[in-house]
Amino acid sequence: MKTMPTWPNDADGDVLRRLWNDNVDFNAQHEIDFQIDFEKFPPKVAALELLRTHFPKVNVIPSSSDGRGYVEISKNMILEYSAIAATQESLTEMMRPFGGRCECWGMFSN
């Protein structure tokens, strides 16, 4: 039996631990969905155009009952803490001029 890697005690580490316990293959590429929240929703067209130059899947998720919508991008990658954190940081930097930040990600496990 493989030993679970040690991940930080934060939200990203919690998700990775759940996926590990669900027996997700950490050696395979997975489609990971990153959510970008914006101070004002919907985001400016220029923000969406910029995202679409970097990612093939960009979905605008309309406001829910709590009045908050978000943009979701998908990226195929290995489940690796540092890569996930770097992607969130990169998305936040890219969307900062538009009032956006990425602090959430997830995936559908098989």
C-alpha cells in the first residue's frame, strides 16, 4: 500500500487528501477545474478574452441564489500541490487587473 504524501494543512492539501482517499491516480493527467471569482460579476469581456488565449475551456457560471457567479477554466495536469498552487497564483495575477482571483479548484473523479 502506498503512503499518502504529506501536503500542507490548507484547503488545497485537504482536497488532495480527499482525492487520495478516493483512490484517484496521482500519476495520470486529470482535467482540473479552477474557479475565478470577480469583485464585479459578470467579468469584463477583456478578462474572458485573455483567459481564452491561454485556456481552451473557459466557462462563465452565472450567479446562483447567493448572487455570486464565477468563471471556470479547465486544465489537464498532474495532481501536484505545487503545480496547482502555481496555477491559482498565475490565474490570480492574470485576472488581478479585472478584479479577479483564483482560490478554488476541483475535479470530477472517476
